[in-house]
Amino acid sequence: MKTYEVLYAEDVPHYGVREIEAADDRLAIQKACDITPESMSRYTNDPDHDNPCCRGIVHIEGPDGVIAENISLDDFHLCRAEAGLRLKIDAAEAMFEALQAQEMAEFDPEAARRKGYFDRARALRQAALSKARGQQ
């Protein structure tokens, strides 16, 4: 019988309150967002251990070395992305819907033209691209 060591990980959200003063709502939002990670850590000191996410296995190591790595154990996915990429990720579902509509329209082009499927596919594509470009 072999012995294996499993390194687990989970992210636990931490909450905290900070009071700010601002002349109006827009400035309050701007001031709230202009916080460094180091400063934010001074406020977020109330862990919520009942709601972890990104549960997974970092690695499983056996007598002969690591046998598996990065195994997700829940439906969460941590994604570090710049703003432009986040827009594209958020638009992925709309893009997929547009592709499906285009596929359906191309299945029987003559019927698709009569029923307006090409117009629907075009509108879905335009909406998805606008969302991905941050224009929506």
C-alpha cells in the first residue's frame, strides 16, 4: 500500500467596512475603488469560513513524485484578467448564442432567409461584439 499526500486549497472571502467622505456619488465610487491591495487588507479582516470557493487540489504527491496537479473540486474558476479580457469573457455566452444562430441559419439558407434567421443571427452577433468591446 502506497501513501499519498494531498495539498488542498480553498479561498475564503473576507469582508470589512470602511467609511469614506465624498462630495457626491461619483466621487464616492471613485474613492472606494482607489484602494491598494495593502490598504484593503487592513479592512477585510472578517473571514466567512462558511462560503469558501475555488476549492481544489493543488497537487497529489506519491512516493515517486507528484501524480496530479490543479484539480478543481467546485464550479468556481478564478480568472485574473485585464479589463479588456474581462469584457470578452463576460460576452462569451452572447457570442456562443450568436454562433448557434448563425449555424442554424446556414443549415437551410433559403428557409432561414424567409424566416428571418439571418437577420436574427446578425443582430445577435452585433450585440455580442458590442458587449465584448464595452460599447453596451
